[in-house]
Amino acid sequence: MKLLVVVLCSVFLLAVCLAAQQDTSRSVGLQRIVLRDGSEFIGTVESKDSASIRFRTLSKMTLTIPGREVREVEMLSGEVVGGEYRRVDPNQARLLFAPTARSLKAGQGYFSAYEIFFPLLAVGVTDYATLSGGMTLFPGASDQLFYLAPKIRAFHLDKLDLAGGLLYLNATTGSGTGWESSTELEPTARRTRR
């Protein structure tokens, strides 16, 4: 059992290191510009010199802004949907605790710690398969709980994903449970059914 934990932890660490080498954002070259009076614009910088910035907004307006009026220019990662900027959802593959049917892209990953004692590491093995797992960290406990949760996305449309997986739990004896999940995306809301 200890050898299995060491091997799985090594695989997770290797996958996370490889994922750190990839740019996983969906950047479309957008910037957010903040002026000294607090006004904000989202768009692209067309040109910049020592005196001014020429900026094109999402609504296709071109602004020439004096450089002294600019407080901050920030690069954004996200996407434009229907002329509206939407930032990247860092939790697209999970809700508070349970997974959604959306899978991580190959090489993406995340680490979370639920109530400190339940750490979880998840890695996108391919664009349709995600491997996650962890081990409890209860101080002074003679046995710790080991959990592994692979997920396979079987069906993907623009606004609908279907996936299934397995939750394997083991302390001194093994037990497992299966689950199915479907996630439907709408422009303003997300619904997940279990």
C-alpha cells in the first residue's frame, strides 16, 4: 500500500511539473486599462508612445488617452462572448467539492485542500480524462484515508458534457463507488445534475 501511494504521488508531481510548463489560459490578447479617475476599459492597445495610448474597446471605439491619465494596464486571460468579456473560470472542472462533467485539458491541474485535512490533486491526463486523488492528513491517526477519483468525459458539445468516474477509498479495506455527471452550460448559469 505504501509503495502504491509513493508511485501515485510521484506520477501526480511529474504531471503537475509538466503542466506548469504549458500556458493553459485562453487569452485573446485583451487588456484592461484603468484611468486615474477610476474609469476602466477592456480592449486592445493599438499603439503606445511616451505621450499617449491608442486603445480600441470591445465596442470598437478607438480612444486616444494621455499617458499621464493611465494608472494601470493589465493583460487579461479570458474570452469574448457576444461582445462581452468573460474571465477564465478557474474551477470549470469542479464545484465546491464534487466534480462537474467538464474535464481538465491535457496538462492542466489543480491542488485543493478541503478543511486542511483532505488535500486533493487533479491532473488532466488527456482532454477527456482526468485523474485526481489524495490522502487525509489527520495528526496522530494510525490509519489515513487514501482516495483516487479518475473521470472520463464521454460526450462533449458546446454547452453539454457527460462524464463518468470512480471514487476509490481505502484505509485498511478497499471500497469504491461509481458516479455519473452531466453539466449543461447556459449563457448566464450552469447546472449540474447528479
